[in-house]
Amino acid sequence: MGNRKNKDNDHIKEILENSIEIEEDLMRTYLITAERVHDDGELKERLVNFAEGNAKRTKQLLDELEEMTDK
């Protein structure tokens, strides 16, 4: 049963790592897009807020991954 648990944990770690990559890519995309917006301050602000949300989720995912690794 321990082997099954290790496989499950490896799969979960892989999902978390993929999710981190996706969140970081989205964050970069939102920030780059926000830098290109010059005539709509509200849109620029929303894009920055989206990026900040991605940064927070990335941090949470990293924390989860670290917690799994520590066990």
C-alpha cells in the first residue's frame, strides 16, 4: 500500500508543479498586457489585480508543494 501512496503523492506533486507553471505564465501574460495598455486605466488596474491573484495562488501552491516534500 505504501507504493500506491508514493505514486499518488508523486501524481499530486506533478499536478501542483504544473499548476504553478500555469499560474506563473498567466501572471506574466497579465503583467505584460497591463504594460501595453495606455488608454484604459481601469483595464490596466484589473490586469494587475489578476496578476496579483496569480502570484498569491502561486505562493499557496508552492507552500503546499513544500509541505508535501517535508513529509
